[in-house]
Amino acid sequence: MQQGMNDTCSCGSGKKHQDCCQGKMTPPSREPSQVELLQLGNLFNTGRYVELEKSSRALIGQYPASGLIWELLGQALQMQGKDSLHAFQKTVEFLPDDAGAHYNLAAILKSLGKLSEAAAGYRNAIKIKPNFVEALNNLGNIMVDLEQFSEAIESFHKALNIKPDSAEAHLNMGVSLACIGQLNKALA
């Protein structure tokens, strides 16, 4: 995708492309080295999110199509309470077959009150990884919020078939059943 000089830079810096990454971009197929990824991982694991954000932004200038770097940027922003939506959208763009990427994007969308979009994200995660209990549970919770109780119950049922000892899925199933008036089943 071509960027104009006055467009906002795709690296997420908020600067104009001409003042940021213009002329610095490398071919999108190029990936960061293991050493660069390990350095970012170390920053994440040690809770150094400001440094992780700065380093991720710098590497995105070099590797704009690296889903892993976009994901780490998203995590850094999220841990600092900053807007991470764009970073997680880019993660899904570059890692479309990664269930975790769809899950993270769905969680951000849910926190923004975009429930239908979040549900679609959880469904994508489940399509990639059918036994993703957390995604099934979160999808069920969104369906409760949207008052689509039969789909919520179905989602919790699938989660419990995979992980019968999930206290969270049992609780959510009970809430859903109570919402539709099936109090004895809810109590059980």
C-alpha cells in the first residue's frame, strides 16, 4: 500500500509519513531477527512497557509487516493504558491465522463497547482454534450482553465440553439460564 508524504505514518507514531518512516521502509516480507525479538520479549517479560513501546515502534519502521512486533506494541500500549486498537488490528492483518491475535483484538473491541465486532473476533479465534475455551467463554458473555441467550448457552456448553471443570463457564452458564427463566438449571 502506497503512503502519501502527508499521510499519518503506518508505524503508529502519529507523525506524518514524510517526517517518520518515508525512505526507511524495507520490503514487507523482511522479518526481525531472533535477537531483536528476544530483546522485545525481555522488555515485555520484565514489565518495561515504555521501552517496549519505543523499541517496537522503531522496529516497525524497519519491519512494517511483522505481526509479532505489532502484537508486542499492542501489549505495551495496553499495559500502559493507552489506545492499542490500531496495533492489534495490524497484528490480525499480518497474522490472520493466529487465534491469539483475533482474541486480543476482540478483547479490545469489547472494552470499547463494540460488542458485535468483538463477537466476530472471538468467532474468528474459535474458527482457527476450536478448543479455545477462553474465547468460547468470552463469546458467550458478549451474547449475554446482546441478550442472545441461546447462542450464549451454546458457547458456554462448548466451553464446558472441552473443559468440564471451568468454574467460570459454569457460572456464566448459570447466569444465562437464569436470564431465560430456567432457574433450576441455573442453580445446578
